[in-house]
Amino acid sequence: MTGRVIGLPTPPFVLPYQPIWTGFAINTVFYAAILWLLTLGPFTARRMIRRKRGRCIKCGYDLRGAEHEACPECGARCDGV
């Protein structure tokens, strides 16, 4: 019996001391996109849906039927609705 734990590498083993830059960059972009989707994605999707349906993007007030410069409900600017 040598006192080794089965499954662990035997010494000497080598640990990397420099990052692999391409993998680091790809992982950073990937996880930043996931973080953006989880935090800001729902709000962006809600604004896009409201704009498509002719509503105020801030409060959801129905702006169809009359021309407004600003939303009568919340006062937000109405660009191209």
C-alpha cells in the first residue's frame, strides 16, 4: 500500500499557469450573452411586443386611434407608434 487515493493523478502533474486566451474570450462572450438574456432580455422583449401592438413602451397604454407626441398616461415620448 503506497497511500495513494485511487483516481487522483500521481505527482508530478502539471497545472497551467497561463490562461488559454481564445477559450477565455469565447467563454466571456458566451456567459455575458447568457447574463444579458437573463437580466435585460425580458424587458427588451416586453418593449418590442408593446411597440408592435401600438402601445406605450413604458406603461402599456393603448395609443392606437389618435396621434400623440407623448403618452397621455405616463408622459413618455411616442416615437413612431
